[in-house]
Amino acid sequence: MATSEEIKVGRKKSATQFEEKIKQFLQNLEFNDVDGARDDFRINAIQVDVCGGWENALLVIECKSKKELGRKNLRTAINEFRGKIPLLEAGFKEHPKYSRYTFFKYIIVTKNISVRKVDYEFAHQHPDIYIWDDDFLEYYSNLYSYIKPYAKYDLLGEMRIRPVVRQPITVPAFQVKLRNVNVYNFVMNPRHLLEVASVARREVRKERYYQRIIDKRRLVSIAKYVKDGGTFPNNIIISFREDLDVKFHRAKGPNYSSTDWPYLGIAYGILEFPKDYRSCWIIDGQHRLYAFINIENKFDFNMPITAFEHLDIEKQGKFFLDINKNQKPVDADLLWDLNGEMIPSETDGIISNVAKFLNNEN
């Protein structure tokens, strides 16, 4: 039977391993000034489990497992953490490494703790404490495995952290109305879209998300296709966040008053929207976009985009289902036949024509 001292040492070891996991999580996402998971990391004499920063925002994290919480409830832990905030904030502002941070987010990361709705509601009272539960960590760890450090921008958006430099994104675009919804067609560098776009996926249980899980094999296949000189004529379809301030400035020139074609319901001009994390959701084309993470020269490539303005989750889901239910795939035999006719000098065309030749030779 283990002694009380052995139990204490075991709990300490388990707590340190948990902190190391969270520290590695922040390092994977390429946060700056990541530290913690050590007894001598103290700010204003207060032990800090883990912290990490991005631009002007610092995440200050306390790790709580079911074993460590013991007989206490989560609300007690939240209150205790709240009591440390004034001292922590003052200490970070005087620290040589962290003094440049002006915006703080306080987080309790839980392990094997059942977090109730009342716990979240209590945590969101002032001063706000964010709770990262097991589902949260699993979601962003999985997202990192697909899209690497770009998962950080999705997380920052969920934490309501905004970029320091918020120079609006502006692109030339066509505006058209579809069933009283403004729709914009334009081209965009994948680097900029990767920083502001998010995938609404079914794994997130908080909202009625609809996207499919990302397929790593498709990411690799598409990346190879682009590296070999391939392009995508079909558009990535996105929806701007409902509360996003989207502006469209109709172009004007010396030979016309404005670029409107009323009989077509089309206008040409400059589309402007804030450069915010999670400013838009990907309805269709997630693999085409995220494949560019594995392409070195991704910044030399522009992608065609169709953007809907202010669609709610239900309408986004309907468009997603319409796209995936009503598109009839081209028969594979026909595609192989066309390869030989249309691209006879490329690999698939050569395979097609060899197969046709052998077929004729019985």
C-alpha cells in the first residue's frame, strides 16, 4: 500500500506531465514566450503553470485535473484563480520578458473533470476565466495535426483575441445578389485566407456545425497536384461572419458613372472586410485551401473565392448539403476516356491511351 508521501509524489508527477502537455500544445501552435511546467516559474511570487503569447495578448493558464481538484469543486478553483489576477497582471507587466504584453486571457485547463453549464456561466462572470476542457484540447490538437500552426488563428478567434494590426483586407470583386443575399466573387492569396478562415466541423459540439473531418491523404494529393503545376478553376465557397462589417465600394471611372449592370444584377468594385481571426467560415473547399500549408510557394498562387455575406449556421449548412447532394460526380470510366483525348502527353493521358490500345489488341 502506497504511503501518503508516495501518493503526493505521484500526484506531483502527474500534474507536471499535464502542464508539460499544455506547454507543448502552445509550442506546437507557435505561440511566443512559452514557459511553465516548472516549480520555479513564478510571477509576483505566484506559481504559474503555463503561459504563452501572441502579439500583444498573453494566455495565462492554470491546469486542474480531477485528482488535483480533490474534494473542491471547479467554482472554488475559478474563484481562487480570480483572486490571483491583480498580482499576476502587475507581475507580468514588470517582468522583462512579458512587459510588452498589454492584453491578458486567463484560462483553466481541465482534465477528466465534468464541466457543467453552470461552471461555464460562473467562469464568464467578471473577470472572465476561460475553460479549456478535454474536448477543447482534443479538437485543437486534431486541427493542428491537419493544418499545423494555422490552427492557432482559429483558437485566437474563439478566445476573442483580435490582431494588433487590423488593416482591412481589400480585393477587387464582383457583387451579385442571390435570393436577397449579397455574394462576392474574387481571387485571394491563400496566406491571407488561412489566417482569417475557419472550418465549421461536426466534432465541435457547442454549435450546429456541418463540415466533414479533414482527410490528410486528400491534403497530400492536392498539394502534389499544385506542385506539379495544377490549378483550380472552381471556387472555394465561404461565408462572412454574421457580425462582420463587410463593405463594397462600387468602382467609378471617367467613361461611366459606376460599374453596375442592373439587368444582370451585377456590380464591380472593391470588397473590404476586417482582418479578424475567424472572420469567415469555409462552406466548401477546405481541402483545396488547407493543402497549401504543404506547398512552399503558396504565396505565389491566387485562389478563386465565392463569399456569401452574413449567412447564419443553418443557411450555411443548407448550402453545404446542396453542394454535396445535388452535384452528380462524373463517371470514372468517362474521365479516363477523356484523359486520353484531352491530355495525351500527361501521365493519366498516356495510361488512358495505352489501355485503349491494349483493349483494341484484345
